Amino acid sequence: MDQADNPVSVVVSVADDHLDSFAEVVTDLRRAGLRVDDVLATVGMVTGTIAADSVEALDAVPGVAEVECQHAHRLPPPESDVQ
């Protein structure tokens, strides 16, 4: 599978001047390919997943202030030799 096909988790911050049209921004994010997990209207954030090669499309959505990729960190199991 191509790396671009792997979904990545993102947090999208909505610009303060677009909070009054928050629902419309969320709709536009979905149209851009975001699979929305959580809508946090009170803090102006949306979390979800999107194909790695489509992350830049979220920046083009009107009202988006920032798109941040979430990185998962995994620790080895306690019984592993890498402790």
C-alpha cells in the first residue's frame, strides 16, 4: 500500500473569525475528505482522519487556521527486551 493511502489523524483549528460559521466549516472539511471523529465547537477544533496525500486540502478550506497531524507513540510491552 502506498504511504499516501494511509490515513492520518489530524486536529483542525478553526479561525476565531469563522467560529460563527463553525458548522459550515465542518461541512467543508468533510467535503475536502476529512472523516470527522469529534467536533469541539466550544474550543473551535475538529478531529478526524484523512488520507495522507489529502492533508493539504484541509488548509485550503475557508476558516481553517491550522491543521496539525497527530503522532501516535507506542511503547514496547513491559515484557520486551527494549526496556
